[in-house]
Amino acid sequence: MGSYVSYSTFMMLPKVGSGSVVIALVIATFAGMIVAGIVGVLIDRIVYYPLRKRGASDLILLLASFGVFVLIQNLIQLIYGAQILTIRTWPVKEGHHILGAVITNVQIAILITSIVVMVVLWLFVQKTKFGKAIRAVSDDPVGASVVGINPEKIIMIVFFTGSALAGLAGTLISLETNIEPSMGFNAILKGIIAAIIGGIGSFPGAVLGGVLLGFAENFGIWKIQAGWKDTIAFAILILFLLFRPQGILGTQVRTERE
């Protein structure tokens, strides 16, 4: 959703010169983030909130999320069609050679943006009063409500923030690759794998898992064909599920049996 809204906004804005292209791209990115955030809140209110009120299990919420994903993917295909789109209007240039690898200006911009967003988000969650409220609702919604925190309000804001960041990710991906209705599925799978590797519930773990997964995939295809990239990712996932299901920085959950 974020990438398609950014694409539509970018194409509508006037672009004369390289400076205006950058400004148009920034405006389009924020438009994609805002729309994605609003859509995320609507999904929560329409789908997840009624399920939470009924005490639905995590599995039911997970299945509902895949249903929402398929619905949005088909709506996008209905509006934009199945053809491949691109937001890139600038000429393709050779990347920078660093230690035998090649990195483009777009990839550098994506890397810098990701690092900045990561640091800001970590400081927001860990150091601010609202971040403490988010962690409190995550740990114990009932306990948080006892001390005066409105869990549903926190959840709604988190949905907006998380969905807006997903919209940002979609726009960044569209700068590197093409835009198509099914472009989000691979990113979702890699995100889940990275979170499991790093440790579910651990913010630094998710970042570490993403970095390790990226290195493993790209160093793996250094000697073999690029088509094995996804195979490497899922092989790593299976190994972690077998030998360290809590991930690198995650804590092992123990259940008590009566």
C-alpha cells in the first residue's frame, strides 16, 4: 500500500530538475506512510479489535492477518492492474565498488534511512513515557489498564506507527526493485525469519536477525546461484527452530504444568 500510494503521489507531482525530484520523492514517501498508517488503524478497528474482544487466540489473529493481506493485494491489483510499475525516473548509474562488492546510491540511501529509523524507534520505545506505556500494554494489558493506561488507545497508535513504517519500507523497496501487487509477501517472510532468528519480542534481536540473514543470503550466493537465496533463508530458519527457537537475544519461555 505504501509503495503504490508513493508511486501515485510521485507521478502527480511536478518534477523539473534533480532537486524537485528529491522533494517530490520525499513528499510521496510521507504520503505513502500516512495512508499506510491510516489503513493499519482501519484494519485494527475492523478486523483485530472485534477478534480481541472475543478473546481470539494468536493463531486466529495470524490467520486473519493473512486474509487481510490477500484482500489488500487483490484490491491493489484491481486498482492498478497486475503490470509492473517503477518509481525510478533517474538514469541508472554504476554503483560504488567497496571491497569487491558494488553498492548503489539508492542502496546507500536505504541503508542510512533504515539506521536512522531504527535508532529513533528504539529511543522512542525505550526512553519515552509513551514507549513505556507501549511496553506495559505488551507485557500485561490488564495490569496497564489498572494504572490508568488505555490499552486500546495504545494499540491503535502502535498500529498507525507500525503500518506507517511498513509503508516507508514499501517505498524504499520500490526504489530498488519494481512495484507489483505481490511484492510484500517476500518481505513479510524475511521479516518473520529475521525476528525469529534475533528473538521474538527483542528489538535489538530483530535488527541483529535481519543483518545476519542478509549477510548469510548474500555470502551464500557468492559461490552458488542466486536462486538459492530463499533456500538459505529457510534453512537458517529451520536450524534455529530446531536448536534455538527463542532466537539469539530472545528469552526462553517456560510453561508450568499442574
